[in-house]
Amino acid sequence: MIKCIKIPLTILLVVYSIAVNAQKLTNNRTQLFDYNWKFSLGDHPDARNVDFNDNNWRNLDLPHDWSIEGRVDSLNASGNDGGYFPAGTGWYRKRFIVPAAWKGKHLSIYFEGVYMNSEVFINGQSLGIHPYGFSSFSYELTPHLNFGKENIISVKVDNSQQKNCRWYSGSGIYRHVKLLVTSAIHIDQWGVTITTPEISKAKATVAVRTSIKNETDQPQRIILHTLLACQQSKAAGNNELTVDLPANGIKEVTQQITVSNPRLWSPQTPITYKAQIKMLKGRVAIDSISQAFGIRSTSFDVENGFRLNGKKIILNGGCVHHDNGCLGAAAYDRAETRKVELLKLAGFNTVRTSHNPPSEAFLDACDRLGLLVIDESFDGWREKKTPNDYAKYFDDWWQRDLGSMVLRDRNHPSIIMWSIGNEIIERKKAEAITTANNLAGLCHQLDATRPVTSAMTTWDKEWELFDPLFAAHDIGGYNYQLHRAPADHQRVPSRIIVQTESYPKDAFANWKLINDNTYIIGDFVWTAMDYLGESSIGRYYYPGEPDGQHWEKNFYPWHGAYCGDIDLTGYRKPISHYRDLLYNDNKKLYMAVKEPNPDNGPIKLTSWAVWPTWESWTWPGHEGKEIQVEVYSRYQSVRLYLNNKLIGEQPTGMEQQFKAVFTLPYAPGLLKAVGVDNNKEKKATVLKTARNPASIKLIADRSGIQANGQDLSFVTIEITDAEGNLQPNAESLLLLKIEGPGVIAGSANANLKDPDPYVSDIRNVWKGRALIVIKSTHQEGNINLMVSSPGLSAANLTLKAIK
């Protein structure tokens, strides 16, 4: 579909109609419906009506999050949980023409995620209300459509009932919308389930279960043809059978297909197959679908832990929320893929989607890039954590929302278990056991191949009390309680344990517990990445700043969480390198410097914080004063040199937790750490003192992007000295300018106390860095980024937008 700007509506509708009629419907049952929406912030009850005048509304494409476009303010009702961002109510409207030739087809509209309390109208008729902001849903459009004429979709999004979430949720239609077009005889939505019940080196059995709907009043006979393919084999296996369908009925059929010499999916070899399923009536294809899947086996037991394809894997996991930093909740495909890339580069092999189902693009990227997943449904059940959260809807909606997650996601090879909750408030009550059994039962009913967990914790001494609740799960999820695991194993030896959340500071202790005990399968740090909301968790603070944990008081202008291994710009903190070194053999050496205490008192840490430590040997004003250097090493020992003078050598084995700390007087110059084995120097790493800021350096993660109105390039901005060294103390003001077919989708630094808007062409750097995200329009051409700052040499960067 073409986005038209400054073109009369009648012409736009004709162009759309021509484009739709030109599509081959058998190959385009799912069509992206993101473009050419109208939006207005505020409540407009009459906007459901066909004749409502929306000429003055804003034109935009989805995905869209209006909260990130606003300013953080201590008075906003979302408060510290929501990052002090604005919320409220908004309306969306879209006009479209349904070709007359489509009469007899079945049309539905699919929303991947709307936050929250959405109500959808078609031509003034309400299709329903969907409360949960994180689950996917669809509505049948066919009975309400005007074929060959204009139709209007209106969507009310009500995020005004605050607080309703413990982290930044965003507001609006923040994930994709799609139009589903099928014949009256078609494959049901999420109606394909693929499992691999038998796998050997020589062959694998692939079971393809397809649910087929016949929405005619006559029995029908169709041929179902399924072809399996992967990049290495265009015809890995196939099956064809004849299916008799009852009138106005649904039938589920299973095809068993053998794949010879299967290529197995794993984080190291993330090879996926596709099942190309086609329904034929006579010789005419009436429906088709392509479903990705992976061939892999999983097992969990106390003797061997978690095994993938027969090989034991320790889960080095991180928890992530759904936001994309300066983009807010908007789930652009590229942003979701980049998130997975960053997690992989940081050494993680698993992610927990805390505390809600993620986007489809995120899971697709996990499949494609090789990142294991715990897919989580809810933060809580019947008892609320915030005044207007999901507890209000749980009894009426849990089956639909949990079912939506499992049905939508069950073919992803990256997903290894389902999580049904997180630190539920009613965990000490008998009703929680019943609820857990119901939730786990539904997961097992819809997907018998994966175990079920949820995250449990206690902030008092009552822990054994939860044994019956743990028994309702296949795997025990521990939040911050892994130290209890050895005693629990003695009491309940059959329990398989995973730490679903942990403090960053406990990385070594958790790693050792996992390596010493086969019944513990992994650890998930809170968190893998910084995020918006849950303001000031992970805070460290200086003399004169207020004491307290993030839940005890408001610490505005803090508006996000600084407990991640990766900061809001995508930069890895030192704790990330330490965790990577613990779990991965390819990480051997890293050096950083602990920020020294100021003269007027010590730096203090909150529970999720680690000491502020930086890749910096630039500490002006600290000359001659003692400073501490941390070296993380998988060598027998490390040597530290300052300006080619040996400062000392320290062992870095298990007893030292693979860490050395050197204390020395600070002097500018070159700091070098060298790993040593058998008295021989191996790998070295250096830090160099930077001089005054002189230039701006621009680093784009992609120099070419698709001109589709949604593709992104993430550009890192660094302030350097005259020799090109990063100046880690720079806080320069940046002026950002775009020319050509691109826009600034967001800009950020990693300082979660900076209240400046994220959708802005002005940005301060922090610790020498900032980030700008450039989004394409629908036009081809060169996108020119110009970044300037008073007193510095300006920088330019050119990207190409390509059709």
C-alpha cells in the first residue's frame, strides 16, 4: 500500500482500491494494515460514527505510542511505575475500500497489541472491547462491510485509568495491525501446530496439525498439501491428503512428514524450516499459509538439567520489558531485532519476556538469531499490584489471553517454556494453587511439548509454605531465592529449579550454584537491559541525595530503571562483560575503573545496583588520589601497567571470582591489563586518558534501510578528542537535523534522570554518548543526518532509503 501525502481522499481511496485488487489473494491472506491512520489524543465518543469529521486529526502510520511523544512530569498519573509519562485516551480512524470482487470472502482485522482497554468499531458498529494491553486479538469484519465502497475502522484506546502497570506500558496501537482475507473455507487463525515427536541424526518426524474451517452451509471436500522446506533444501518432505469438511464446521487433521538428515535448531545453528500449506478445491488454491518452525528436542530433569538436542545447556538469561527505549513501546520490526542482537552480543543465550507476551517480531528474531525464550503471560492474577491492573479482568479474560499467547507462539523453536505469572500477591492462599493448576492445564492442553513455570519469591521467612504451589508447575521459578535451592533439593529432590530473577551483584554466586548443582538449570538477571518505568530501580546515589529504595518514595526526575546489563542506548556496562566472562568461553579479559567516592562522602547503592564502574581512564581533578581498577579475567593471573610501568600482578582464578582489584594513585596516560598463563603474557586490553572534546563521531548500525515507513537505523553519537578517543565525561548539547526521506523517531542518552523528551531534535550526551534513531518514509533517496554542538566540529552521515 502506498502512503499518499497531500492528495485528496477520493484519489487516495482509488489508489488503495487498485492496489488491493492487484494482489493475488491466495498469496496475501495476511496484509499489513499499518498505514494511513488518523489519530487524535483525547476522548471523542462520536469518532465511532461514519460521518465524524476527522479532517483535523493527525495522519500517522503504525506502530504508534503516544506516551513516548509526551514529556515526563512528576504530576503525571502514571507515577514512578510508569516513568511519569503521560497516558490518557486516544482515538484512531482508518478509511479503506473493500473491492466488490471480495464479496464472499471472509475478512477480519488482527491487532497484535493495543495498550489498553481498546474498543474497535467498523462502520459505527462496535466489535468488542479488549482490556489486556499485551495480548493479540482479532475481530470478524465481514458482516459489517460495504463491499465496493468506503469503510471506516475506529479504535478507542483508554489508558486513562492509572496506575495499571508496574513499568512503562506506552499508550496506543503500538504493535502491527493486519487485515486477514480468506475464502469461506480456510485455515483457522493460529490453526497450524507443528511438533517434532521423533528426531534422530538420520531422520525426523514432523507432525503438522491443521485446523480447517468450513463456513459454508454445505459439506466440502478439499485437498490439503503440505511441503516442508528450508534454505538448504527446497523440498525436505511433503504430504497430501483429502479432507471432508462438515457444513459450518471445523476439522483438525494431522500430517506426518519425514525429513531426512534434519538440520537441528539451536542457539549456535538457528536453522528454521517452513511448512508451506495449501488448500485446493479441485485444481484451485483457495487458501495457503507458510508457517516457520524448527526441528529440535528439549528435556528437563534434575540429573541432567536442561538439554537441547541431547546437549546440556546452562541458561544464562536476562529479563526484558517490552519497550524500545527512546521509541517507547512502538514495536518496529527492526527495533525488536536489534534488541535480540544486543542480547546475543552481551553473551545471553536466553531471555524471559517479563511480564507479558512479546511482539511477534521479537520472537521471529529469537528464532532467526538463536536466543532461547521463556514466554510469560501475566504479572499477576486476582490480587492487584496497582489500582487498575489486570486483576480487574483476570477472571473473565485469563483463558482468552493465555490461550492467545500459547496459540500464537507455540511454533517458535526458540521458546522452551511458558511462564504463567510473576510474584503473585495471593501466593500464600490455597486459591493460588487452583489458579496455577488451571493456567498450567490450559498451557498443556494447547501445547503438550513445553513445561510451565512462574516466578515465585518471598520477602519473609515463609518459603516451605509454597511447596504445594511449586508442585502445580513443571519447573520452579525462583526470584532472588536461589540460595534456598540446596535445602529445597534435600526436601523436594524432584524439583527442577530456575532463578527467574536475580540481583546483578550476585552474578558469581548464582553462576557457582548453577555449576555445582544439576537440578538448577539457569539464572535470569533483573535485568538484561535498562528500561522505562519502575523509576530509579538500580539507582546509586551521592552524598546529599535522598536515601531509599525505588518503591519507598518518588525520585523524580528518575523515570526509568538502571539495573540492566545494557543501557538505554545499547551500550554494555562492565557488569555485562563480567557475566559474559562467567558463562562464555570466548570472553577472556576486560578492564574498567570504579568511580571514586567524592570528597564529601561515599557513594551508596540500592538493592539492584552495582558500583558505578566505567571504561574510563579520564579522571581530571583526581590526580595523585587512589583509584580502583577492576580486571575480569579467565587467565591464571593479570598484570596491570600504567604508562608501561608494572603496577602489580594478581591471581584471577575461581577463588578470586575471576576478578582482580588494583588500587593505585591516578595519573593520566595509558592503562593496560594483560592476561597471564604459565608466566606468559597473553591478551591485553587498554584504557587511554582522553583530552578535551573536539569532534562528533557518528556510527550507524545500518547504512541502508527500506523505504517502507517503518525501517530504522540506530546511530550512535560519540564525543571524541582530537585523536579520536571517546571523551567519557562529555555532556555536550547536540543539535540534530535530518534532510531527505527520513525522520527522527527518537533520541536518547543513558541518563535516566534526564527529563528531556525522547522524540526531539535536541539531545545532551551523557558519559560521552548519545543515540538517534532514524526512520524511513515511503520515499527512496539519501537521508542526510547533520549533528552539531557548540565548540565542536560538526558531523554528517548519509543513509540510503531503498525500495
